Amino acid sequence: MTSARVPLESIRALPAPEERDIPLGLHLGSLMGEMRNMLGVTQLSYLYADDEDLYREIVDTLCGLCYECAKLALETGVSFDYGHFWEDICFKNGPLVIPAVFDELIGPWYKKITDLARAHGIGIISLDCDGLIDRLLPTWLHNGVNTMFPIEVGTWNASIAPWRAQYGRQLRGVGGMNKTVFSRDRAAVEQEVERLRRLIDLGGYIPCPDHRIAPDARFELVQYYCELMQKL
């Protein structure tokens, strides 16, 4: 890669901490999600069996680019409040990748990038992955990713509560709100807010509805949810 493709001047122009009133995050890349996008789930799965050397070469090339881009951004001296990965490599029944392969090949790259981020003062490192992510959580947590998003409720009822019970306060989260209550009534909204209140009390958790509000949502219930949440 060439550093000319990284907008370093734009990064240097970002406001200093005392000049901003919102957190400033650094995108740390996609270590497997973009590979999935390029190859597709089926071809990604076949490639590991058909040509493991090529599979590893693609992983190391893409992950290496993510590392170098993050390094260049951090070396500008700009102070970032958090780092963020994007993956989307799970669906409603679990990972779209082999967990053991993911841990072996991708885990060390997460560690390398998160170590770099922490060396520049970034303590919160989040990751966006839809679906049932439980089998990949150990790889992320053990390699420096400590905040999960969006914790989709979905048909599998994901929640930060069992993860917190298993992994402790090292795991943080954003999301995990059951937005289907917006199509029901005030009682359903109140029940959901009470459920979320107990999760908020655990600390290190910010609830929010993931992705888009469904078309069958009633706007007055969305408003009511916001009013109740503001009181927490």
C-alpha cells in the first residue's frame, strides 16, 4: 500500500478533545467481513479447503492493510476516544466462518491492532457484528475487543446479561433493544424499558435499537420509549 491513499491531512484536521463535545472514533478496519464480501460465504468456505495457502495470503494481506492504515492514522498524533471494527460474519444460527480457523488466523491480527490502539491511549475498542456471535466472542475478547454491537435481539434473544455473567465487566455492549415493542402498546414498551434498566445497572452497557425502525412501528411508541429512557 501507499500512504498517499490515507487521508492524513484530513485526519490531522480533526478537532482536539477540548474542542469537541462528541466522542471521536477511529475505524480499525474489517479483518474478515470484507473478505466475506469479496468472495461470498460459499466461496470463502470452499477456499480454506481448496487452497489454504491462498486463504492465508488473503487474510494476511487484508489484515496487514488494516494495521498499516490504523498505524498511519494514530501516528498523526490525533487523540481518538475509541476504535471500531466492522465484521458482520454471523447469522441467526451462528458464525458464517469456522470459529477455530477464525481464532487461529484472525485472532493474532486483532491482538496486533488492538495493542497498537491501546499504545495510543484508546481503551474502548468496539466491533459491529450482526447475528448470533457467541462462538466468536472468546476470540474477540481475548484479543483486545471489549465492546459488542448491535447485540441483535432477533429470534435468538441476544442479551449482554449472559455474556456479562460469563466474561465479567471486561465485556461492554451497545444495542440489545427489542424494537418489536414499537408495533405493540405502551405496556410492551414499559416492560422493555424495565428489562433494559436492569441491564444498564450492570454498567458498561448502552441500549439502543439496532439498524432501522421497522415499518410497522407506531411513532408515538418510539417517542414514548425515548421519553422513558431519558428518565433513566
